[in-house]
Amino acid sequence: MISTISTIEKMTLSLTEEVPVQAPIEVTFATLLEQLGPLNGTPEGQSMSMKIEPWPGGRWYRDLGDGNGHFWAHVQAIKRPTLLEITGPLFMSYPVISNVQYRFSEVDGGTLIKFHHTALGLIQDEHREGVGKGWGHIHANVRKRAEAPVRAGKAAGR
């Protein structure tokens, strides 16, 4: 017998997070691009070998060398330093589409990142359960790096 998924909840994913960062908005935005790209890694410290082309239609992908890799998404919209939106399968190699939005706003003491990841498709339980941990790791690294005194000093012209 063939199993079918009958509820929309099993086919959707929605994750929202607000990330306060005590750094200027320009620094926070640039740090996110670095973290999604060359500085992206696992919680265990292994490089993901990611690249992001930060322009409309640009690719976000894992570069394994010699023409090998894994396409994750396209940049759907970018408005420096207030918006980054990407769409694609991300880390899921099966029928699924994701939309990831990062909205940045200046707040007293720094920047607020509003993050939203939605997905539709045949989402596996292991991905549904682990997605928060993965994004949380990326966001913690963005906060840590953007708030580092050297980065904040560069943005302030020091």
C-alpha cells in the first residue's frame, strides 16, 4: 500500500526567530552574508564550504570542489542592509521549497534581525526537528562575530 500525507501540517514548516545584535546594522548584515557563505560550519566546527552570491538571482550553494556540490537556494531579494530573502530546497534533497527571510532594523543598542523560514513539501521529520538547531547555530555565530570589538570598531571608523 502507498502511504500518502493528508494533512497540510505534515507538509509545511514554519520557524520564526528574533535575534538582537549589539552592532550597527551594516556590520550585522555583512556578518550574516559571511556566516551564510565562507564561515558557515557545523556546530562541531566542520566547514560547510558554502558560497553565496549576494545579488538577485545569485546562488547559495555548497562547493565541494571539482565541479561537485549541492545547490541550496537563489537570492530572491536583497536590499542592503535591511533585507535578504532566499528561496530553494536548502539542505533538503527531496521535493520541497523553502523561503527564508531576514529583515534587519535599527534598534536602540544595535540591530534586530527578524528571521522567518517557511517550507512546503515532503518534509522529513529529522529535518523538521533539527532545523531550529541549525539556524540557531548560524544566528549565534552572527551575533558573536558582529558584536566582536574589532568588527564594531571598523564600522564606527576606528
